[in-house]
Amino acid sequence: MRIAIFGASGATGGLLTERSLAAGHTVAALVRSPAKFVFTGQVRVVQGDAFNRDAIAETVAGADAVFSALGARSPFAADETLERGIPLIVEAMQAAGVKRIIALGSAGALDSAMDRQPAWQRWLVEHVVYTTLLKHPVEAQRAQYRALAASDLDWTMAMPPMLTNGASTGKFRVDGDALPRGATYLSRADVADFMFAQLTSSQWSRRGVYISN
């Protein structure tokens, strides 16, 4: 399979690149600095960023599927990577006839995220955390969700809570409606495992899906 990866130089994107190469897939990755990219020489590298239409089009050309692990660089500052970048990726995929995209999102992308949690926790997250501390990344994730949902692509958006650098456990919970009760974190390795498995699954096609510890 030919896979295009956006955000390949990030922590989760790197894990997706590793898994794709280990499975024998051909990978194209859009990166800002090829000289610093650890997989240069193993993948087809396209230099550029998520705001460059030509570089995005070159990355998705000939792909069978796309991974996006793009995200804001800072959880506390406004960042246009998702708001601007995801629509451009969608546009490029539609032009190239590429349908499948599996994107890394976050639990805050939808209002239903906290529905299974205790009332006090739900109030705190929805009225304090999402509106102050994490206001900008939550807005960005919601913009990403809207862009994917409005497209005609075969998309899946994985929506974990806080990410950690822990090992892969294979014991994560999956829920299509809300974060499982008591959900607090998930390792990037488990997120990458889930996202990679979606290459050969249609279970969560055209849906956001919550995954957690």
C-alpha cells in the first residue's frame, strides 16, 4: 500500500511512519526539514508544510491512504495548522482521487466527549478547561472535524484524551459516542496502533471515535 503521512516528524507521526515501513508499505512524508527527519532515505520525502498546496499535492499523489498526525505546536497559543492545513489536504485528496484518511484528533473535538463522566468533571472540563486552558487546541480540533465531516472522503478521526509517551499496551478502550468513563490518557503508541489498524477496517468510516486508557 502507498501511504502519505502528514506530521511524520512529530511523536505520533513518527510511530505511524515506523509501523507503515515495518508492514512493507511505501511511504511519502511531508516535512519541513528533511535533513532532520529520521526516516529520510527510507521514505519519499516532500519538503514543505501543511500550508503549501503544491507540496501537499505532491505528497498525496499516488497514495492509497493518508495519515494525518498534524497538531498545534503549543496547547496554549492559537495555531492555524489544522484550520488551514486539513482543508488543503482534503482538497488535494479530492483532486487526486484519494479517498481514505485517518486523522489524529482529540477528545475535545465534539461536545459529546464528557457525556459518560461525573457531572462535576463534565462541568469543569466543558466550562473551564475547554474555554480557557485548552481553548485554542479545542477550536482547532473542532475545525478539523468539520472539514473532514463536510468532505466526501472516507475519513476516520481518532479522538484520545491526554497523550503520553508510554509503551503500546493494546488494552485501550474504544467508544463511538463519548470518552469511556474514567478516561484520562492514552499512549501515543496505542493511538498509532489504533490508527494503523484503520487502514484495513471500515468500522469507523466517516466517524470520529474516542479511544482511551
